[in-house]
Amino acid sequence: MAVEFRLTLAGEIPLDEVAELAAPNAVETRTLSGNRMLTSALNEECGFVVDITSGSHGYYDAEDDDGSLWVWEPETYVDIDFYMRKDVLADKGIPHVLATTARVLNERSEDAALVFNHNLLLLTRVAGRLSKHRPTWWSHHEADDEIVRP
């Protein structure tokens, strides 16, 4: 069973700029709908495969800390999707996803969201303000004081 994280940045951002931060050796391919996608299999180094795509008229929802539905509809966006096997999640996957997320957020200023398995909101940045959600997730993975701070 695969585990997924998605980091979304709002805005019309060149995929190559995002790939330089998230997966410098990404290769170009196409999605099923024919849109441009950059992808890189970083299983050995990072424990995941990453796909970088862009789009418009986005719609995202996820469960917030209190169980309420968080909704975000960026006009344009870039998605960085991380896919990993469950057996590498704790040792390689999560630390590298968080490191990549920190690298992207430190170099880019756009509004952003990090979502786990399509339904759990972990992190948002709105108007420059970074907020961690689900404090028990962060503490369980011993990432309270690491990488990304509010």
C-alpha cells in the first residue's frame, strides 16, 4: 500500500523552478490528460517517487485539526506529489518529505499546503504565515521542532 503526501503551491510557477528544489534530476513526461509533468524516482536516496504538475482552477479539501473541512481553491497551482511504500515511511520517507517541503517553502513565498493521504491537513502557509496542523502527527513523527516551524 502506498502512502502519499502532496505539497501545493498557489500561483503560476514554472515547473522547472520547483523541480530544482524538489527533484533536480526530474525528467519530463506527460499526465494521462496530456499535461506536462516532471517526475523522479528517488526511492534509494529519499524513499519516494515525486511528480510535479501544474494546473488551474484548483480545488483542495482536507480534514483540519478539529475534524472540520478545510477548503482551498487556488486559481493556479503547482502540486508536488510524493509517493512511498509504507515500509520506508518512518525511516526515509517522512524525513525527506519534510526536508523537501522546507527547502521549497524557504525558497518560494507562495501560499502553500501540505496534505497527507489526500485527507489530512498537516501544514498551511497563507499570506506568509506558516501554520502546522495536527500537532499529534508532528510529535508522533518526532518532527515538532524540525524542518518547518510556525
